[in-house]
Amino acid sequence: MTYSVAVSGASGYAGGEILRILAAHPDIEIRTVTAHANAGQPLVQHQPHLRSLAHLTLQETTPEILSGHDIVFLALPHGQSGQYTDALTDVSLVIDAGADHRLSSSADWNAFYGGDFHEPWAYGVPELPTQAGKQRANLVGATRIAAPGCNASTVSLSIAPGIAAGVIDPTDLVSVLAVGPSGAGKSLKPHLLGSEILGSANPYAVGGVHRHIPEVKQALRAAGAAEVHLSFTPVIVPMARGILATSSAPITPGASDADIRAAWEHAYGEERFVQLLPEGTYPRTADVIGANTALLGLHIDRDVNRVTIVAAVDNLVKGTAGAAVQSMNIALGLDEGRALTVNGVAP
Amino acid sequence: MTYSVAVSGASGYAGGEILRILAAHPDIEIRTVTAHANAGQPLVQHQPHLRSLAHLTLQETTPEILSGHDIVFLALPHGQSGQYTDALTDVSLVIDAGADHRLSSSADWNAFYGGDFHEPWAYGVPELPTQAGKQRANLVGATRIAAPGCNASTVSLSIAPGIAAGVIDPTDLVSVLAVGPSGAGKSLKPHLLGSEILGSANPYAVGGVHRHIPEVKQALRAAGAAEVHLSFTPVIVPMARGILATSSAPITPGASDADIRAAWEHAYGEERFVQLLPEGTYPRTADVIGANTALLGLHIDRDVNRVTIVAAVDNLVKGTAGAAVQSMNIALGLDEGRALTVNGVAP
Amino acid sequence: MTYSVAVSGASGYAGGEILRILAAHPDIEIRTVTAHANAGQPLVQHQPHLRSLAHLTLQETTPEILSGHDIVFLALPHGQSGQYTDALTDVSLVIDAGADHRLSSSADWNAFYGGDFHEPWAYGVPELPTQAGKQRANLVGATRIAAPGCNASTVSLSIAPGIAAGVIDPTDLVSVLAVGPSGAGKSLKPHLLGSEILGSANPYAVGGVHRHIPEVKQALRAAGAAEVHLSFTPVIVPMARGILATSSAPITPGASDADIRAAWEHAYGEERFVQLLPEGTYPRTADVIGANTALLGLHIDRDVNRVTIVAAVDNLVKGTAGAAVQSMNIALGLDEGRALTVNGVAP
Amino acid sequence: MTYSVAVSGASGYAGGEILRILAAHPDIEIRTVTAHANAGQPLVQHQPHLRSLAHLTLQETTPEILSGHDIVFLALPHGQSGQYTDALTDVSLVIDAGADHRLSSSADWNAFYGGDFHEPWAYGVPELPTQAGKQRANLVGATRIAAPGCNASTVSLSIAPGIAAGVIDPTDLVSVLAVGPSGAGKSLKPHLLGSEILGSANPYAVGGVHRHIPEVKQALRAAGAAEVHLSFTPVIVPMARGILATSSAPITPGASDADIRAAWEHAYGEERFVQLLPEGTYPRTADVIGANTALLGLHIDRDVNRVTIVAAVDNLVKGTAGAAVQSMNIALGLDEGRALTVNGVAP
């Protein structure tokens, strides 16, 4: 069967990427695209790369327009999905690419986002280890899905296997991320101007204030950590897309090198879209651009008794839109990888 | 008086930057430039940006040609300076931009470089705290100077003040660096091609193998650390120049926030070229391009009980050529900042 | 049916892109990948983004190894295909991504390339107008195909419609191209280093010496020009992929604005992969990255009485590998767009 | 003597660059910096690279605050200088980096800018040939100076020598420019976001609508052209700074190759900041970053009977702020190159 789809926030980066992926999905008909300020304009004016969708016009984002589709994707600024999700009772599957339905703690929501709190939905990172198995189990047959934060899922996928296996200590984690500016969306802020970003590496949200921190901690607790402490420093670098996260965790006393590597192999050995590279090799973001793949390289550093995990993800695909479509495929009982590719566009 | 200067390795990036800085130095006459494969060609063919030196021709790099100058700068591949330094007995001041005279441990040299070991020279990072004061003391009147490794000095400057003040623990350090490819020199290696670097973040020398690690450890021991353990991960990002180093160190039990901040303020409060930014602000590499400035931002993260230091340096200036000229100025008794600027070229 | 394929030059950029596209082609089995210096190594060591082909090992490039496939793609340095093409008599379809079988004039070959001249094959730019119709006609049922030069096909597609319709004068053409370095291949040349390319716009092959000039002239003569004169200036800019060609041609006396626009609309109105944008809009290379699409914007500038055509192409897709696969599809009688997309990966 | 200076628009790119250059000028005291929305904030919050000016606070831009300085630089959005320049009667030297005092034709002003027309001032491109000699003559002792548009002066410098010498025909000029986004200022517009610019070449103001066109035509008429027709296409490419302009002009019948080359050699042979490169060599923008240098490469293309001139300029230095300071030096009778360098910051 063919599912009818509406995508809100269609003039933004996350919305555009959802559309790019869905445009190649054989089971999906993109019927409606909506926006806020740009309603009434052709989609292709804001997404000139989506040539196959040149016939679509942006409509207003209202519950009435979104209702009546089999599936609705929300790609709205954080804090704005909630007003729609309550009203979309007749929609079989709603997938929120914003943060509104990610956090289970209202205290975390208030501290990092603010505004009305909304209940958490199934978390759209299927491969992420949990104490009960994997997040995938929550997505099978799901009707409401929260796509992950791009930085959050990259770091969680990097660290969770070690926690699930008990080989690392989650109370002294350090993550430093080189990220492209598209993760911040199409926002008109001075620090996102091309002139500011070209030729420079710019730290932001330094010092425990990045909004993805509580999301990582929640995911790692779900993987078995009693308590999580995390130093998290993102750095914007001059590439439109991509996250290269370097994470470091203390090794649990007694864990052998073999134990450690086995933890990640166990977690991802059978996965298509999360792959552990052979020893001594590390991923580049170029290798995952346009792909739904997270590539991980792992080093056991006995000088500091830490595991270093280097992870490469396309923030707009595996970090957001690909994760959303992969989760949709699981929820609908389709092949998990439909319309998604493991091969990056490089160079 | 005017000092006559020869620069070897003048067709490379470090040599070119030494020349760019010296070209504006009122006390220096650039008399001779030498190269290896490119000898006989006009300098400007390899350094087309050095318009004021268009009259110079590259000569062979030989002891005979280098001798007879007041000052010689060596900007040769690592392991190649030693053969010349022994022969330049008549040269008043020799400054090596290579690694040959940086390390005091022959074991480190053999493990990370190999080939003949040479004695360590005065280390060209004047502001770096030592147990006795600062490295500057060793440079006053020096006749042989080793300019630092760019990544090494950036990380050492970030961490040393906390060690000197006893507020951090040097046995569990983590540094992740976003670096431009010019730090690797003008080498014809596939991973340095533009197509490989554009649009991508590429880790390299992951896992304790980077050659600057022993140099950092040596500098931190000089600052007072009994033992240093360091996880060090450099990531090449698409900017020609610049290092953005994020370093993290555990806080010594009992050290207060005020103690910690005071350590860095004490170390750099009177320095021109190493500046601690106000609380809550962090540097961008764009702010130091072309400048001899190291900018540091410091965050005390009580969630993990670690200090995070973000440092921005132009690898070719403060990281190499600027450090060399600053050290030269000190050795000669000139104003330390002559021909050097604190202002970056941004955007 | 499934066709068996061998790709030579599989460790380079053009070879890698052919593999990326074919990996998603339902009628193709990639059986063999070959290389020269890298033979014996895993493909993924040189193309780490091709995760779905991680099982393949690079073999030697020899006629014996290439023979016995239904289809062979050659992605070798210019001048090296000829030695293989003569020997591949048993291969039903050979597609050369090099220049060896593009030019019909041995004088042009000798002037711009040199070495043995080889006969021209069907030219792999299906949409290109010819006096007889389109190049597509030569590709139907073809057994030997020459994929185009990326800059050449971009400029030819820009200008040919005006020549075919007689509305522009081909004797005073001016083309200036902003191009990414991947068009130059994975060659270890100093001017292709990342440090040289980042933050800079670098002209190359200025002054009538670029090898794609005779290819453009040949294509424009095929479109009806008696004589072609062309000023052609490529500029390498800091993006891995993409060509943004700005071409300008004098308007034939008497040609109305409507005549002019109609010429391009007539040529491409029914085409999927070459699209003329609405008046007043112009393409960006980001819009075609990863896509087989050439986007054209056209301006009629009566101040100089010239038509300006701005064209955006991904040099590795529509410029090379996509053109090769599209031509293969046509030759085999498959849907022309199989495994190809019109949607770019942006931002 | 020391001149007191006020710079308005000090939080923008042009204002920042004027300050960066003046900070190294021995005859200048930067006393006042002003801004609009950012008044009251520290300068260094908006220009974190200007470390030596960290003591300055942005004041309101009012005639009262600007008055009472020896020299005032205006770096305001186009159309906003005029309201101040009328009031600054007591200021000895006013230099406008905006367009308000560039055009002599009110019709041009109305067509390309709109709003109140203001009288033209001495044009700040000293080296530009005029029928009477050079624009420099108008700057000696000037009290009111209009700094040039960056694209305009780059193209004018490229073409004017051929017009002055009568060797090219100004009625069929074609210029295509690869430009960095800093030329558009620190404006919050979607097409200037980093995500839009990274990895892409984006044409803008195509089709005779760019505001620098009348400025080029005016400069070329001053060089002797009776009539100028110009096709002008700028393309934003992913580098923060720099203009690489490729201009093409028909050769006047009878002009020999020697005549042509002599025209440019005659114009710039004695100039420090505008240099013609040797035959067969062409400039890169990297070679002029941070420098006040315009580098030109010239090719005589007899296939199309056109001269091709490739020019590299740093839009913020020789294109704007450097031109302003160079003009100031001339007006004040100082050495023309004071505080300016010919050497670029590369790589």
C-alpha cells in the first residue's frame, strides 16, 4: 500500500532532508508540505535541490491541513510541535523531528528548553542498546516517534555499548564534537553566517549548556548507567553537514581489551546502519554524507585507561531525517532500510 | 643594527610564514632563502603571496650557504635539521622549526621519530609556566632555539597553568583538536588533497601515536607534573590554518572555582600573546589567523569535576613561525612583539 | 536480467562514483573492481564511503581480468584506456570515462593530449542537441561509449541549444567556470593540496590550453556551428564537487527574447536531467550534488547583446559517472534514469 | 603628528577591517568607534579578533559623537552615509566606505540604489588610469573620499589600462567573479548562511542588476571609454574573503600582442599595490588575503581575439578598507603604503 504523508517545516533543513529521502521511497506519497512564513510559495523556491517535488506548494502549518494523512512528520523549531501533536489524533503515525517528545524528565525539559512539557515518545535510534535489548523494540508498531537530536544520538551510539556491557564508567565522560552548521537549522543568527564559519572552528554551547546533554544522559541511563556525568563541547567547523564526535570514557577496572571491543561488536555486529570499523581505522564525515550510516572507530588507550570512540554521522540523515524514516519503516513493518543508503557521497 | 638572516625550507609552509613575518621586521635583512628540490627557482614561484620578496631566488640548502649569517632559521622536515645544526658553529643564533631539538628524552625521540637524536634547545614558548617561572627565562640570550610543535604548544599552554598551580590532575588529560591541514606541511599525501579535506572532518594519528604527545608531556612535566597521561585526538577540518584545542583535566580535590581561574589568570594576566577570555566566552580560530595570539576560554564543569580549556591558535604563527620570531626577539633583546601582531585577520 | 560489471580505476574519484551509483542499480552486479598501484587491497580502504561494497578487493587492471563481463567501465588517466579497449573484444558494452575515445580529430588529440589516437565513440551526453536531433540517438544500442569531460559537457549543454536554433553566434563565446578539485582526480599535485585550495579561488589552465576545449568545440559543431571560438577559464574553488559555469554568447541579429528562450525550452523542455529554471532564477551547485541533474539559468543581456547561461552540474555525476550510467541505461534499453536521481544533497 | 579617528559601523566587516589596519598605523589614534544596534557594547564582543582594541566601547552613531575628530570613516549600509556627511563640516577628512558618494549620475543612483542622491567624492582607487593620468591625483590633499566598491574596483583595475591605451573595445566586456560572502557584509539573509555557502557556488545579482555595474562604467569612462557595455556575473564561493575576477574584452583591430601587454605594464609598472604577473602566470586569492595588493594575470587569446584578465583582490582590504587607508595616506601626504602590506597571508 501507499501511505500519504504530510511534512511540516518543509522549508527548513530537517524538513527538506525528510522530503529528499521520502521522494525515493516506493511506499510513500508526499501529498502535503507546510511551512510558516513561507506558506503559499513553491517548495522548490526554498528547496531548489528537490527537483522531483517541484509541483508542491507550501501550505500553512495547521492541524486541519496536517490531519487526514496516514503519516505526519513535524520538523518545527523546538517547543512548537506540542501544539500540533495534541490535535493530530486521527493520524496513524506522527514523527516529531523536534525535541518536544524526547525527554522523559520535565525538569530536564524546563532546564534546557522551557515551555510546555510533553510526554516522551518512542526514541528513533533503533540500534541503541538498552537494558532490555535495543530501542528498536519500542519502534515496532509505534504510532508516535521522537526522532533524535543529531549530536545526542551520535554520542549515545558511541558510548552506550560500553555501558550496556559494563566495561566503561559513565561518570567521567568527555565528548568533543566537530559539527557542521546545518545542525543549527536555517536560523538567521550572526554566528551562522558564512563569513563567520568559513575558515574557522567555533566552539558554542560550551560548559554543560547544550540542549542535547539531557538527551544523551537519558539514553545512557536506558543503556544501564546508574548515573551519567558528561563534559560536552561542540565546535562548528566549515562543512555544511556532518558530525565527528570524539568521546572518551574511563575503562572499568578489570575490563580487558577483548572485553571492550566485544562490547561494541556485540551491539552493532548485526546492524546495517551502525558499523564498527576494524582496529586502527577511524571514520571521516565525508564517508557518511547523504547516508544513514554511523561509522565508529574505537581505540583503547591504556596511557589514560580510557576508551576513545570516534563517530561520524550525517547530522541531517542518521542524525535526523534518516533516523525518522528508518523508524517509520520499522513502525510500519517495512524493510528498515527502505529509501535509505549505507553509501556516502564522497569526496 | 640589522641582522642578516637565512631561511632554509623556504618553499614550505613554515618557511614561508617565517619569511612573511620577517619581511616586516625592521631589524632583519632576509639575505638568503634555501630549498631542496626547488633550488634555483624564484622564491615567489612557490610563495606567490610574498610579493616583497620577489627578488629572492631559492638556493641549495648546504652548511656553506647557511653559514655567514647572523641568524639561521631551519624549516625542514623532522629529522633533517640535525645534519646542519652541527655544522653551523659560526652562526650566532640558530632557530629550528623542526622537531630535532625539542625532546630531552632519546627514548621519546626514538619511539616517535627515529633517526639520530640531538640535544634539546631552549623551547620557544616564552609564556609557558615552568616550575622555575616561565620558558622565557631560557630564551633570553639563547643562541639555539627549538620552535614548538603547533599542536603541542597549544595543548601545553592550555593545561600548564593548572599544573603549575596544583589545581588539576595531570594523569587523566583529554585533548581533542580541530586542526587545519597546513600543520602537516606541503606534503604530497592522498589524505591532504583538497578533495579529501573539503566538506569533511578527518581524524588522524588517533590513539597515542601523534608525535606531539611526548612534547606535551615534557612541557607539562617542566610545569610541575610528576607524571602525565594524555588522550590526544587531532581531527583535520576544512580550514587552511588554525587549531581549536579542547582540553579537559580533572580538578584537584579541594580546588575552588576561584583557585582554578586564578591559576590561568596568574600565568597569562601580564602576557600579550596568550590571553584568557572573560568567563563564558570562548575563542574561534578566525580570531587569531595571521596573529601571534593564543586565546583561551576556560570552563569549570562541576558535573564531571573537570576544567575544560578551549584554545585557539594559528598553527603557522603562534604555533610555529610567530613563536620562532618571538623567541628570536627575546634572544636578541629586542621588543618581544616586534613584527608580530595580536590582531587576527577575520572574517 | 542482471548484467555483470567490472570497473577499472576503482580507487579513483570517477571510478568510485561509478561504483556508488551502480551499487544502487537493480540490474547490475558489480563483480570486479581493478586498480593499478592499489591492487590487492580492499576497495573500502580507498573508498571508505562505499560500505555496501566492503566485500570487494581491488584486482590488477588487465584485459584478462576485465574480459568476461557484460559491461566494463574504464576510469583511467587520460591516454591509458586505449591499450585495454582494443583487447576487450568480447565485452558487449565498454564505457570509457577517460578522454581516449571522445575526440574525432587526431590533430586535436595530439595538440591537447598526445600519445596514440583512438577512434571516437558514441558521446555520453544524451540531451545534447545535434543537427540530427540529440546525442541520445547515438547511444541507443551502442556497444562503445565515451563518457564526457565534466567541464566540456557542462559548457556544451549550456550553449548548444542556442546554436541549434541559430539564435547565438558561436564565434565569440566566453566561459568562466568555478569548479571543485575532484574534477582533477586523486592526483598528488601541489596545487591540489587542501591547504592550497581552502579559502582561495585558483585559476588554472588559463589561456586556451584546457583539454576540454576541443571537446566543447566538437560538440558545438555537432549542434550546427560552422566555426567555434571560445575563451575558457576554469577556476578551482573550495568545494569538493561541482561546476558552476557562466557562459556568454553574442545574440544573432534579429533574434527576439522569445526566440532565444524558446531555443533552450525546446532543447530541454522534455528532459528529466537537464532543466531550464524559470526566468530570473539561477542554479547553485549545492542543488545538484549527488544528482544527475544539470540546472540552467538563462539571462538575455541587451546591454551587451549577449545571452548569459549559468549552469550547475556535479562534475562526478552528470559530469562523469552519472552520464556514464545514464548512457549505459540507454544502450541497454533500460529506463534512462535507473539508479540516478534528480534531487541533490543540500545543504 | 597623530590624527584622531572615529570609525562608524565599527561592528561590521568593513568597519572591522578599517580598524584592523588602522590599529597598526603609527600616525593614527583610534579614539571612537560607533555602531547602531550594538551601541553600548564592547567592540571586542563584535570583533573578537581585534585584541589590541579591547579597551574600546561602541558608541551611538551620531554627528555629535563623530564630530571633533581629525578623520572620520563611515562604514554604513549604502544610503545611510549621506545623513552624516552633511553634518560633519568640522571634520578635516571624511572617508565613506559606502556607495553614497561614488556615483556622479543621479540617474544611476536612483536606478541601482534609490533614496537621496549625494555628490561624488574623490574616488579611492589611486592606481586607476584616467584620461588625465590616475585617480591618485584627485586624492592628493582631498578632504572627502569615497572608497570603492570591491567588485567594481577589481574589474575597473582589470580593464581600464586597455581602454586608456586604446587596445581594447569597451562595448562588449564580460566579467565573471568568484567572490567571498564577506563582501555582502554581516547581513542576516538566508543566502548568506554558512550552510548555504559551504560546498556550493551560488550566482547572485545575475543579469545587469548588480549595484557595482554603474561604478565600473563610470570608472572606465573616466579612463577614456566613450561607451561601456558590460556583462557582469558574480558567484559567491566558499571562502570568507577574496575576489577572483575574470574579465574579457575584445581586442581593438590592429593592436599587437606587445601593444596590449604594454598597456598594463605602463599602467602598473611603477605601482606597489597593483601588480601585473609575468606572462603565463595568474593570481590566486590566497596570495592577497590580508594584503592591499591587486594581482593581475593577462592572456591574449587570439582564438576569440580577446584579452582575458584574471585579477585577485581581498575584498575587505584592497577592495574596501585598505583602499580607504591608502587614500587617507595620500590625502594626508603620508607614505602611501603606511600600515598596509603587499604580502598576503597564505596558505
